[in-house]
Amino acid sequence: MKFGVFARLSLGRKSNVAAPYVLGAALGLGACYSAPDATESAEIVIGTAPLRRLSNDEYRNSLRDLFPGTTFEVPTLPADLVVLGFENAAEAQAPSDVRISRYEAVAHTVAAAFVADAPALSTSLGCSWSTATDADACAAHFVSTFGKRIFRRPLTEDEAARSLAKFRTWQTAVDFPAAVQLSLASFLQAPQFLYRPELDANCTKAASCAEVEPLEAYALATRLSYFLWESTPDDALLDAARDGKLATEEGLRREAQRLMADGKFLRVAWNFHRQWLGLGRILEDEHVVRTPAVDDEWTAATPQALLAESRGFLETTVSGGGSFRDLLLSRASLLNGEAARVYGVSTAATELPSTERAGILTRAAFLAATSHRGGTSPPIRGNALYLRVLCGEPLSPPPDANLAPPTIAPGEGPKTNRTLFEERTAPSACFGCHVMLNGLGFGFENYNAAGKFQTVDNTLPVNAGGDLVGTDVDGPFHGVADLSKRLAESKSAQNCFAERWARYAFARPPAKAEQRWLTGLAATVGSGKISDVIEQIVLSPSFRTRLRGSR
């Protein structure tokens, strides 16, 4: 039985999954919505709500949370396309034949695993099919209960009737467990599961397109769950939607706080920061090895260990009430043996040395991920900060630029890595960009390509002096600890952090109409906890409402 075609079918109510977003939505604009200038109106104005496919992480998390007692393997999925570091951008989520084929294979794998334990199946379903009467009632219960969990809302009368009719056909052709298996495979390939539709009356007139309406309760529950858990809503959240508890600010806040107190929230604390700072790059092939001069004990397990240390730091900081300042300055650490070796401290240490480390920018995962196998690159490290922490525009080198790491010419005396890059980027064609990139990157010269702290480079003293340019905290600094203090107080960095969280929450860039609200969010970054920033996003008009006709 083949169900792969389901992923291409209509969602119903005139919404088509084959075109998951229109051009306007891809650009962060409503299909027929022209945002007013936020400085000229006190009216509530929001950006579009593009149709979103589950990201790979959201898809895997949803399957595990829907079937917690079932063991199965999810085959490799096509990688999510990355936009500005993030893997959930709606504009890059077009379906492909390979992805749809994988969804089909996964659906059948999960469904088969769910029914494999026959004695436990009745318990999992919550009903019995021992008699014909019981079977009819159990089939209806299964379709209603599992349909609601998988679609994240109650089935419509038409959906329930069609699903139950198919179930009974399969039950007659095979048996009851087979009907459960085939029905689950069908549900798991439906666009109502693979996408996150938010249905309303079609927008037919330009005058009605800009009308803001409260988000439907189950759609709001879905937004909340995928933002704070990166997974499907639990029964308690669906019940809150059913009972109207999400319609008030207090009710929505209560559910948001409940979700953030759950261990599933750590997924978001990790995944946002992993993507924002590009920490996952340390697992790429280039970082499997380091030259002996950099770290003669580096193995393929080292990147995993360093990433685990950063993950523990980020999860603890966010879930423990930490702030943006803590993110950049805290020395707290949950050390494993390999990370402790790189840091040169005992595994019993709970803080990294104050003379060497301060916050996430001095963690070895970030430092190694922005280096080469055999050496550091100040421009790469500077560019990482410029793009990710200060939201700078991407810079392209001249076509004839020499991008190979600079080396000491034969017969020359010892030179530091910094000196080599200063010489390489001295020409006027390079200076315009590198005055900023080098100004940031040279501050990292106390850390080698493994993230180890160093005061000597090639027998010469390290110069870790840098210069901030083009920010609200411009000026010279010495070392990353000093730089991180500047960034922690920088409105530019706080604004960037707010913008990236908004982009992550809505899977699109903030619209011009939302700039006034975004300014308030940035103020919370500077004065509150990261969890306050997240809660403020949840309570915002952009999260709780939508433009009628927006897809």
C-alpha cells in the first residue's frame, strides 16, 4: 500500500501543500499585505504567517513524542536548507521527491513498530477489539484519538468519516492490527502532520487581506509547542486549546511557563544557539582531525565532547534563568574528560579559569569550529561575530583574493599568525572589509585552532588586541573576555539577538511593521532573562494573531 502521494495532496479548504509558500511569504510579506510604517501608526501590525513544514528536528521529535514506547530508526532525511544559520526558514522548505519518499518509508516503519507487540497494542490504543461491537468502538476511538494527536487538532467530520471508512476496509481485507498500521502510515504522511496549516476563510479582496485576527486555538497551541518544545503539543496543551485557556494572555503565559519548565524545552535552548553561532560546524569533516602542532591528542571524539560541553553550558544558562550577559560572560561549565583536557582543568571544576574564559565565545566548540585543521583564521572568527552576533551583512572577497592560510616565506624569521594575516590583508583592496573583520578576529589570538588557551605563538608573545568598528561600543579591546563585556552591553548585539530569536520563532525575517515591537524585545534582551525574551515573543501580536489570508 502506497501513501507517498498524500504529502502532495490538498490540505482541504482550498489550501495547497504543493506550493508551501507564495513569493510574498518567502520574502516575509503577506500575499496582498503592505505593512504600514510602524513609526506612523499605533495600530497592531504584524508580519505574514507562511505555511511551515516540520524541520527535520521537529519531525523526529514529533515521532518520538507521539510514540514514546515504540522503538524505531529514522533514516537520514535530506538536509534542511539553511538561511542565515537557521534550519527552519519557511522560504527554504519546498518539498522534494526524495523527502516525500523518505516520509513514506518512515511512516511505514513507525506504524509497523507500533503494532509489532500484539499483546501491548490494546493497552496502547486504550481499547479492545475482541468482539465486533468492541472493534467498531475501538476503531472509532483510535481514529479520533490518534487523528487528533497527529493532526494536532480534532479531525473534521469529513476527515473522521473518511479515515474510519478506510480503517474498516483494511480491517476487512486483513485484520484489526493491520488496519491500525495502515491508518497510522496514512496519518503520518498527511500534509496535516507534515506541515503546520493555519486555516481560515480565503482572502479574496485586497481590503480584507490586512485584517488581523486571533489565531485559531489549536493553531496557537501548535505554534507554542513547536516554538518551546520543537515538537507536537501534548494532551494537556490540546485540552487547554479546547477549553479556550489560550485565548487570554494569562492563560497563554501559564502554558508557556509550563512548557519551559519541561525538559523538552532544552531542545530549543540548544538548537537556537547551536544554529545562531554555527556550533554544529565542529562536526564537519575538516574538524575530525587537528595537526599535532595544534593538539596531538585530538581524536574524532574530541569535537563531540567539546560540543557536549557547550550544549550543557547553553541549556543550563537558559533553563536556569540566565541572561544575554550570562551567555557572553559566565564561566560555568559541565565538564567531560576530553573537554577538561582541552581547557587544561580538572573535570571537578565547575567554572573555567577567569584569566582565560568568559562565556560562549571562549568555549572550545566555537573556537575550533571557526578555525582550520592546522591554524586559526582571524578573518573567519571575526566574520562569525560580525554576521551572527552583530547581524552584519555578508561580505564577499575580491575574485582574485588568496584565501589559503598565509605561511612564513623561506628564510624569514618567526612570525605570529596575527602578523601573517596583517601582511596578507594590508593591501587597500582588502583593508575596507578587514579593518572590521581583523579588528574582531585578532582578539581571539589567545586561542589556538583546538580552542586551547595560549600566550605564545611560534615562540613569540601573542597580541590579542582588537578594535570594534561600526557598533555602539566602538574602540580598542584586549582579548575575548574584554570583547564579550563590550558585546554584553552593546545595543547592536542586543538588537541582533532579539532579531535572531524572532526569526527563529516565526521562521521568517521580522517585517518592517514589527520593528517597533522588536525594539521592545531588544530592551528585554538587555535587562531580562533569555526566558523573558522567549515569553515576550509568545505574548506578542505576531505570535498570537495572524493576517487573514496569510499562508
